[in-house]
Amino acid sequence: MKYSTSRKVVPAAAMALLLAAALFAAPAAVATLRPASASAQSIVRVEEVRPADIEARPANGGAATLPQFDQQEIIQRQRARMQAIAGNLRLRLFTAESKNYLLFSDLDSRMRTAILVWLEDFHSKLLDSLDIDAEQRLWDGKCLVIVLANHEDLARYAQAFDQHELGRSRGYFVLEARMSDGPRLVHIATYQSERDGNRGLREVLVHEACHAVVELYGQSGQLPLWLHEGLAEFMVVTVDPTQRAVRQQRAYARATASPYSSISPLF
């Protein structure tokens, strides 16, 4: 599945925006993308990763019990895959790694460090907001993060390896595999926009990483679009509270521009 930060508003989106606006105005206690062009195609899977003995352990928050895999083997394959991709695209990508994320980027070391700090800060705040156990395994290996220096290189990568037309979007995430008996794999991709600067880059990373977490936790793949979007947008202002006022104003304006749909079918 692919999600992009640039998309048309779907029919029920106005209600989502109104809800998001209310969330932005409330204390940060509860925590948002699935574009119209989303595809169910699974891509770039890690092959021949053999599950170890399945360990039955209590699931937190209703998440399914997951098979156990050799996580280091998966991470090694993730590194090898990205190195091969970099060679194919003739990009010089550097590797940086944190507890939950494996970053490949042609940005300088200062920015690579900042990206991982942003992602881990977001990660802990999202788990806290959703009351998810910090030790809960959301994905196998690590969440791959590709951050390139310009839009053109990201577009080449997206087309060649994700079969995704980047267009004008700033970033996207791909659910590579979410099989009940196989590894759960995910990656996000974006670029450093000169216009949006570091703040814009952090917003895109937080937004897409939120989808990666929520999509793989429990049965969240069944969440409606507006809630998926609302969670990601809420986490942007949770990580950067200075964005609350402007996003609240924008959300109210868009939500009241046309009649919104009832949420009664959800109940």
C-alpha cells in the first residue's frame, strides 16, 4: 500500500478535518494517510527469511501474536537491499541507525542525526498517546527511511523501486508486507525541500512514520481514511506544538467549506 502526502480531499474528509481541528485545540492526550491512488500491491519483500520457533506471548492492546524472526538477519538484508538500490541509481547514500529506524540518506551527518532524533521522539510520543507497550514489535527489522537531497532523485527512486509516481508529493510510505506468517516490512521515503526547510521535512517524516506504525499495529489496517489521516496530523502538532494554531485554523476553514458527512455509520 502506498500513501502520499499530496492528495485530493475524499468525500468524508471534511468530517475528518473538523475532528482534527477539535483534537488540535484539545490537550495532547489522544492522537493521520491513505491516498486515492493507494495500491494494495506488496513490493520489495525480504526473501528467504526463515521464522524461528513461534513464541506465544500476550498481545498488548489487541495486537495479534506475531511469529518470531531473526531480526538481525532481516536488518542485514534491508541494508544490502538499500546498498544495491543506491548503486543502481548511482547515489551515495550514508547509513544511520536508531532503535526503531534504519536511515539511508545523502544528507550530511548533522541532518542524519537530527532525522533519527525526530523519529524516535515521535515514536515514543505516539506509543504513549495510544497506550502501546514500548517493547511491542510493530515491524520486523527496522522501519526503513529514505531521505534524499532533492525531489528528482526521490522521483527516480519511487518510480524504479516502488512503482510509484511521486508527482508533487513530498513523501510517502509503503507497506511492503503484512502477512500473518511472514515478516512485517515497511519503509518511508521523502526528500529535503528547500522551500519547506527542516520543519517541513520533520512534518513529512512524522506524518508518514505515523501511518507506518498505525498500519502495522493490531488490526489498524481496517481504520477509516479520516481516522488514519487525523492521527498523523495530530502527531505533527504533538511533536511540534507551534503548528497547532495554524493547522487548527486551516482545518476549520476546510471542514466548514462544504457540508460534512455523518459519522453515525461507524457506530
